[in-house]
Amino acid sequence: MNADEDPGSRVPWALLCGLIIMLNASNYALQSGQCTDYITGSGATSTCSLEPALGWPGSVLLAMVSLVVLGYCINRLLRLSR
């Protein structure tokens, strides 16, 4: 029996899958924002904007990399369960 067939070798892959899911969830759950407040007499309205913690470009990149790595992890888990 080699190391790939050991049932204990599934644990790191499962933990990596969980870590990737938690990383993506925290990116979208933790928001960063910016508010612009104007004085009352100026006539302009105050505005606020919210975005994911890494910003939209970083979030899209994180999502694409996560999909590839998560697919690989799931593939390894399925191969180990055979």
C-alpha cells in the first residue's frame, strides 16, 4: 500500500477544500467600503460604496484560482475513494 492509497491521506485534501471555501466566503462576507459625506448646504448627496475585501478584480481572480484548485482537490478525493 503506497501513500496515495492510505485512507489518512484524504484528510489533507478535505482540509484544503474547506480552507478554499472558507477563504472565498470570508472574502465576500467581509466588505470594504468608502463613504463620501458632503456638507448640508452644498446640495450634493452623500454616497457610499461597498465591495468585497479584495475588490472586484481580486475577487474574480480568487474565484478562478479557487475553482481550479478545488476541482483538483475533489479529483484527488474521488481518486482516493476508489
